[in-house]
Amino acid sequence: MRLENKVALISGGARGMGAMEARMFAQEGAKIVIGDVIQDEGRQVEAEINESGGECVFVPLDVTDESAWQAAVAAAVARFGKLDILVNNAGIARLNTVEGTSSEEWDLVMDINAKGVFLGTKAAIPELRKIGGGSVVNISSIAGLTGSEHTSSYAASKGAVRLLTKSTAIQYASENIRCNSVHPGVIETPMTTPIMLNTEEGRERSAARHPMGRVGQPEDIAYGVLFLASDESSFMTGSELVIDGGLTAQ
């Protein structure tokens, strides 16, 4: 199995891409800690993985809270003895122009999407160092690569994730701590559906943006995250894995 004897911490693991990543990691032999503010659904994912023969622990995690991150990392080490993999998956989306974005909205998006990645990485690195290295996978977006009409705060936050990834990669490469980013196109999740895919017109419009003619599914991203988390990508760090049905190739 591709993650046998690995321990992974996944933020935003209660639903969507994070839950799919947790399920896929467990199938590939990893022991999983999922963190989220959505506790009921997080515990459902925990139970599902454990009932199917995996090992999973849910912890409450507000990614904007440094002490919560420290507690989540400590929980992983206390339960499973170490930490090999961090997936900074938690995030929110707000679609607004610059003038339409309030200061409060800007701060909220930046705190969760960018500061959350920083705090998670900062908390995980000491444990990765202890075992001689590991993998950090940060979920950015195609909005972190290109501009668009209605993604002011979201694009800024995901661009921050992209460059924090590269800085982290350079700083810790000599310690065998790798850090890569994933850049999804439009993926059908509980985050995107209410704002982009909740009407037939919206779904068709989103699908048409992608040359492959469809929006992505959580497993499309989870396979890429699995690769970056595994030793198969041992010579990759500071890289951008774009999984977008060809959208940014246009």
C-alpha cells in the first residue's frame, strides 16, 4: 500500500475533498487524524473509516487558532506515535469584486485559507523533523495561478498559499521535508455547490469553462494529493500540481 505505516493529519476533513482524501489515505494504509470545525460530519467520517478497517481519529480544529493546531498535532503523535504527512485542506470561498469585498470578509478568507496553512505547517514541522522528513500538501486553487472577475479575497489567499508552499519547500528541503501545492479547477463539493453549481445553468457554465467538459470530483483531487503525500513524489518539492480539466491551459 502506498501510505503503509504513515500517519497523516488532514484539515477540513469532515466533508468534500478532505473527507475523500482521508478515505483514500486510509485505503492506502495510512493512519489518519482529521480536523474540522464541523464536528458531527467529522465524527461520521471517523466512524466510517474505522468501521471499514482503517484507523482514524477526529479532532476539533479551528485552523485560525494556533493552539488548536498544536493540539491536533499532539493528538496525532499521542495516538499514532509520529506524524509523516500534513494536508492543509481546510478553506472557504467568497466571490466578490475588490469594491464588493468588505474588510471583514477579506480578513475571514485570509485567516482561514492562508493563515491556517501557515499555522498548520508551523505546528507540523517539528514532528516531521523528528522522523527525518515528511510531506506537506497545501490545497491552493487555479485562483492562485490566474485572476478572475469575482475572486478578490479568495484569489489573494490562494496565491499566498502557492508562494508560502515554495518558501516552505526551500527552507526545509535539506531536512527532507517536502512541500507542494495542488491547484484544483471547479470541484463539486459542499463549498462550491451553493455558489456555483446549485442551478442547471450554473453547472453547465462551470463545466463549459473546462476543456474536458465537466467539473471535477473530490476523488480527482484526492489522487493527486495521495501522490504528493507518498514516497512516489520524493523528488518533488515546491511544485504546483494543477488538476483542472485543462482550464488554465487555455
